[in-house]
Amino acid sequence: MSKREVFDSRLGAALLLLPTIVVSFLFLYYPAALAVRTSFFDSTFGRSDEFIGIENYVSLATDPGYRFSLAITVLFGLLVVAGVMVFSLYVTFLIHEVDYGESVYLISAIWPYALPPAVAALVFTFIIHPTLGVLTGPIESLGFAVDWFNTGWQAFVVITVAAIWKQIGYNVIFMVAAMNNIPEALTETAELDGVSGLRRLISIYIPIMSPTLFFLVIINTIYAFFSTFAFVDLMTGGGPSSSTNILIFDLYQEGFSFFNFGMASTKSVLLFIIVGILMYIQFQLTEEYSHYGA
Amino acid sequence: MPASDSPLGNADMSDDTRRSVLRGAATLLGAGSMTALAGCAGGGDGSGGDSQFSPIAEELTVWHAMGGENGETLNQIASDFEDETGTAVNMEFQDSYENVLTNTLAAFDSGNVSDMLQVDSLFAQQVLDTGQIRSVEEILPDDFDADAFLDNVADFFTIDGELSSMPFNNSNAIMYINRDAFEEAGLDPDDPPTTIEGVRAASEALVNQDVTEFGITWPNHVWFVEHFYSFEGETMLNNENGHSGTPTEFRTPDAVYDLYEWWKGMSDDELYTNPGIEAWGEATSLFVEERVGMLMTSTGSAGGLIADTEGVFDVDASPHPSISDTRVGPVIGGASFYVPDGLPEERYEDIGQLLAFMADPAVQVDWHKQTGYYPITESSIEELESENWFEENPMYATALEQLQAAETDNPATSRILVGPARAVQTTVQNKSVEIINSDDIASGIEAMKQQAEEELDSYYN
Amino acid sequence: MAGILQYPKRWIRTTRRRTDAFFSTAGIERIGVHVQLVVLVSLVLFPIVVAAVVSTKGVGIVTSVSDLLPGSYAAENYREALVDYNFGRFMLNSLVMSVVIVVGKLAVSVLAAMAIVYYRVPYKDLVFLFILFTLMLPVPVRFVPLFQLINDLGWGNTLLAITVPYIASATTVFILRQHFLSIPSSIVENAKIDGIGPVKFMLYVLIPMSKGVLVGVSIIMFVFAWNQYLWPLIIIDSQANQVAQVGLALLEGDVQSGELAWALVMAGSMLTLLPPLLLMIVFRKPLLNTFSIQQK
């Protein structure tokens, strides 16, 4: 890699990096740091901030509601990441296997990426609203009661499915690209050896695609924890019985509905730490298992 | 351009490159800081000498939360005002009452505020708590009769004897029924149920005879629970719902237990369906689709319902049901316009004129006819009556009659005035769902009470 | 203990054999794959079909599959959205914002990636991490102080507010870095031997060799910018400057007063969906190329 470092000018490098670093610092790190600072205060509109030390943190640590929120968020994260990747990988594999029509299938699979989350949530409600949903009738005739306004775990399933659905597009794009990079010769050899279908996918393709998959696990985790707010906000409002009160929704509500900026900042910091820990664990685990090509 | 010596190149860029990069960087930074400075200068400089806030624009700016057709009607009012007085008004839609509040509270911090802001009655206390509001009574022109407003309406918005904000789009909750469905079920559409027991009986008739899938629905919004309290003559919070002092207690009199028992029973027996939290659109859709025979929602929906059900079925309005036979009165809902204090003094005259214009009978009459929010001044009501409007459109009269029949001295008919309004609202809404789905209503209500009181406590202490 | 395990093992073995057999049967395999794809892809496509159909209805209440026949109000709904509610203005604002963000991010990230790959930067890994780490700082974590900062700078309600904070992009720098690393170092060395300065290097070597990636990255950034909702919502307070995503709420109408405007909202939604979708469809090849993660 150092063969490429053909330019020595420190000033030059600094100038090139300057815009990115200035903007990152000013608009990302600095507000985040302020948010950390606010987490030690009782802050709301109309009143001056009151320093309360770690009181916010303590009250969260002793709040069973928050622990429950944390638990379901982690579960949600796991299910969304796993669900998205399994579904996307299988669709990618199928697209890879077909001889014609790839473009059509591909576009159809990746279009949710272009859809704004709020619209996605609204459309999903159209489809699966317990009494008004388009698919609700058919699903109920299969024997499942669709009652996710009143039944906690059903609401959880609904937003999990919605979140998975929305992220499929992003994953398929990456996976198709990665799978297209696998040499054709490898596929032919495998087929000749009698390794077919799913075996090929699992034993050969996945290991080769591991850098991409590793990257996607990270991205999907960030997505699940930070970008799924719209689904909860528009479909369940965190309920019923707080069963869909994932951390990002909880913190948004704290800050923007209840205007408790101090507590919202505390929740942000904690969410950030939690995701950081998860990322670290993922890094360690996948470093062991991912294979890098020569 | 001089070639460099070593194959890996020196650190030096060529002179032109360095110059061009520096020039570019300088422009970028320069532009950035110039804008920032200009912004700071512009922001702090009011048109008045030492006014604390500066207006957003030359024209009067009104922040509101009325989308769709109602928003269009507001725009029309703005242009009518301009035609009449020559003062331009910008109606700026802010997406939701919550967002008006957020943007306003932030505007107070930043210094650039709108001239008028429309805030839902639920959030009244938070706006007042900022201390940056000038009461509307001080702004209205002297010849304006502040007593012109209907008592119940004015009462809620009167703080310390002065009208603090100008009521504009107010409503209460009523019930709409599907006359055809009622007839088919053997019920008398001219004698709709007025108590929860009656609602249950009617629902059973509708459902058991397969006329509609469910009996009734309504959006799961705290407003409806408030109505049940108020009709019963009970306040939801102590200290007269927060009007005579800081509320500290969430009250749960026996009637409330009756309410939730009824609600749970209706839900369990599938006579009631839950359309979602604050699901106004979904609830209305269920009614329009004839999946329910009765709908509880805002009086503002009258026009829309008439239009949407035309040719499908006959819709009619009836008063909001009560828990028992006691019928004290509804709580008001809807929003009012607040005006920030600290703008340049000259603007207040124009603002006052706009306020007066919006309360003008002609404007109120039009607003009512277009939207269904009830007319809030005596004179506009008289105007409508003289036109026989209410006789020809009895549905619009129902809400008004319900309001006028209310015992306005009873503190229960004043909507809750509380700081952590949104928190209390979400507590009641979320807990209600839990209560009707649990087996132990009493402990559910107890839990709701506790959580609400925690929120009150952490806000006020 | 091990004895018991033989049963699940045996079961797995037979199932595996059966699955392989299923997938191997030549003719059926091809058809089977298509059938599966059609089913899976339909699941993904279904919501947009619903959205499109609702946008053609009068009021737009659809409650069963049979309601999914297109209505006849399409022209009226779209016209109402574009003309009456001035949705065209919102879309224009979104377009301006997105284009500025894309151009800005592209320029800034190309510079940064170039520095990281082709310059000897002290503590390079730290710098790269500093940039990448911002992925963990999405809007919800910092929007309150950011809001105050933007207002303090006097940028409230301006184009600057909804563009400049987005100019630094960790994903773009990451993708560009990956791509630059895949350019053979021999080309770079030759360029240096020829004595090319950094600007010329960027203009005549890097950019021509990165066209596909740059296009792909631009599409990603455009979609991201176009779909921004939370930040424009809180920082823009005048309708003239507002973007399409927030403008959708205007179409929704005053729900509390019973306006049912599902069809109109869906029409607006379809309008906001079109630009990013079209771009993705037209530029899908560069998009796919961009997304191939090169191995270090």
C-alpha cells in the first residue's frame, strides 16, 4: 500500500482532508460531544439547564422499562440483520443462477432502497392494518389472527418484517456485485464436481463473499439501531405494552415529544455505546471467519 | 513545469497547483465564514431598536399545522386579509402541532420568531411556561370585544383574567352514526345511544344481525378519554385540571373504572375495534367503509364525512356518549393562536388586525362552513342562525348544541392544562390499550395513574 | 451421548442429499429458480403496487385485494398534488438540495480519499477511523445540539443548513478508498515518474479511471439526500424552502378534522419515489460496480 503513497506534501494532504475533517468535526463530532455534555444535565425548553451529574444514567440503569427496551432492541437488531441477510443472499443467489431476466429481477429486488422510510411505513400499514389492511383478510383466512395493535409480539413481528423488507434492496445491490465477482470458472468447477445449489452457496460463495458480508453486517446493524425510527413512529408508537419501544424511537420521543433533552442525550450516549460494543464484537468475530483473497 | 528529481516525487506540489488549491480553500472558507457572519449579523439585528426577537420576514408569518384543504382555506383567509388591509401574510405549514411547538421553542432560542403560532390546546401550558408570550387581549385592537367569544372557549384560553391566545379552530368530539345501518338493525336512527351502555346495546344489535362487522370505533387519542371524564363532571387532573394550580395527581374516580370495564368488554366481544394510536384517518375509513356503525371523532369531520358517504349511506351526528346519565359537558379541543412577546412594537398593530380579522363573523362563518370547526364568536353563530344554516345542516349543529348545553362553570369542562402534556397523553393512550387487553383492569388503571403522576412530578420538580 | 447425535446427523445428511437432488434436476432447476424468484420478488414489489394503485383512487381506502384495481383519479390526484399544493416546488427544493449535496460530497470525498491513499499522512489509520467513525453519529444522536449550532451560525431555514452538514461522508470516502486501492500501483508509479502533480493526477488519472464508481457513488448519495426527512423537518420552517419528504405531510391534510387523503398522499409519495428510482434503474450497472467491495 505504501507503494501508492506518491505524494509527500503534508500541507497538500492536510488541505485535501480539510473539508471532510472540518465538516465532520463541526457538524458531527462537536454536536455529539455537546449531546454527551447535555446528558449530565436536566435540560428542556423554557428553563435553564440544571447540572445533575450522573442522575440520568442512574435512573436509566434502575429503570426496568429501559432494560426491556434495550432487550427488545437487541433482539430486533439480531432479527433484522439475520433476516435481511438471509433473504437477500438467497434472492441474490437465485438472480445469479438465472440465465435471463436478471435485470428485471434485480430492479424489482432493489427498489425499496429508493423508498423513503416514512412512505414505506405508511404503505405497510395499508397492507397489514388489522382491520383495513389489504392482505389482512387473506392472512386471517390462513388461520392467523392479525391483531398487532393489541398484541405486543405481533407488533414486534410487523415492524421487524417492515424493517427487513426496506433494507433488502441495499443488501442485494452489494451481494449481487460481490457474487458477480466470483470467477465463473469456480462455479463451473464446482458444478462439475457435483456440488450443486445450496451447497455451492454455503460452502463456496459465502466464504468468498465474506468481506462484503462482513461489511453488510456492520451496515445492517447501524441501520437496525439507528434508521428504523419511522416504522415505529408511524405504525405502533412504541406499543402495545412497549413491545416495539426500540431505543431509537424511545430516545426520539424523549427529545422531540417530551422535550427532555438531558435524558434524550443520555439515551443517545448509551445507544451509541451499545452499538459501539456490538460493532466491536462483530469485528472480532468476523475477523476470525472472513477470508481475504490473495 | 519542472520535473521533480526522485521517482517517488518530492513533497512539493508545483506552484500552480499549490496556488489553485489554496485559492479554492480560501474561497470555500471565506464564503463559509462570510455567510456565517452575515447570518449572525442578520440574525441579531431587529428592525426595531432593542426588540428581543426579530421577525422572520417583512410580511406577517403565521406558523400553523393545517394541511390539506383546511390549509388552503387558511391561505385564502390570508389573501383576503391582504386584499382588505394591504398587509401581506405568509401562512407557513409546519407539519404538525408538535412541530410548530418545537420550531417555536427553538425560535425563541435563536431569536427569529414567527408573528403568530398555532398551538394545540394540549400544549398550551408549555407555551405559557416559556414566558415569551404576549397575551392576545393586549394586542387586539381596542374596539374589539373580547367578550365576543363563547364562554367555554374563552375560559380555557383566559389566563389571569386575560385572553392569552386567540381561539380559532375549536371542536369537540361527537358521535356519527350510519342511519341506514341503524335502521337495518332495528334501531331508531333518530334516537341514538347517549350512554356507554346504550352504545353497547346498539353495537350488539348491529353486530349480531350482521349489519356491520363492529359496532363502534374511535381514534385512540387522549381527547376521547378526556371527554368521558368531562361529561361525568370529573377532572382528569387535580387542581381543576391544572387551571387553579400545579397538577400533581391523576384522578381515577369510580366512573373511570366503569369506563374501562365497558371498553374492555366491547373489545373482548369484538363490538369495538382498535384502529391504532391517534389513528383519525383509519377510524374514519372504517366508518366510511361501513365496517362500523358508529364513529366517535371530531366535529371538524362533518363536512368530510358528508362528502365521503354521499350516495353510499346516510350519515348523522349525535352527541358524544357519556359514562352515566350525568352529562356535564365536553372539553374543548383544537388550537389557538399565540403571539410572541418581544417583536418590534410596530408589528403588533398589524398582528392585532390579523387577529381581529380572523375572529370576524364573516371569516368565522366561512371557516366553519368549510371545515366543520365550530364558530367561536357569538356574532358568527347569530349570523349562521340567521341564514338558517344549522337547520339545513343539522350535523353541524350537534357539536355546537353539545357545547352550549355544557355547564361551563364546572372545571371538568376545561381541558387539562399541564406542562408535560405529550408525556401524559402518550401514557393514557398506551396504557389504555394495555388495560383493555389485560385481565386486571384495576391494576392497569393504577399503573396508568402512577406513570402519569411520575411524569407530572419530574416536570414540575 | 454421541450415539444419540447420530440420528440428527443422519437426518441432516439425507435432507442435504434430497435438497441437492432437487436442485440438480436440470430442467426443473431452471424453472424452479424462476418460480422462486417471482414469488420472492413479488413480495418485495407488492407494496409499491399498492401505493401506485391507491394513488389512482378517489379517496384511496383499500381494504381488500379486490380493491386493488386501479381507479380513474390518477390524473386528478397528481395534478392536485403538483398544482394545488405546489408539490412541484417541494420537489424542486429536494432536487437542489440533493444535487448540491452530491456535488459537494463528491468533491470533498474524492479529495479526502486521494489524500488517504496517495499521500503519506501521519497517523493515517487514525484519520481514516476519525472519518469512518462518523457512521456511528447519525442525526438522531446529535440533532438537538446541531439544531442550536445551525441557528447560531444564522443558517436556520436556508439551503446551507440542509447541505453543509452532509458534506462529509464516511461511506463515500470508504468506497472511493477501496476503489483507489484497486487501481494498479504501477499506473500510480508511472504517473509519478512522469512528474505529475496531484491536481493533474486527480484530473487525468484518478477520475477517468473511476467514472463508474463516481457515478455509482453519486446515485447512492442522491438517494440518501433525497430521502432525508428528520433534519429538513426541524430546520426548515418555511414552505417555500421545504423539501418533498416533509411536504408529504401537507398533502395528508388535517387528519383531526377528518380529511381522508390517502390517494393524494400516495400520489405525492409516488412522485417523491420517481427520481431516485429512475436514477437507480438507469445507472444500475455503475451502481453494481461501485458496490463491489475490493479485497484489501
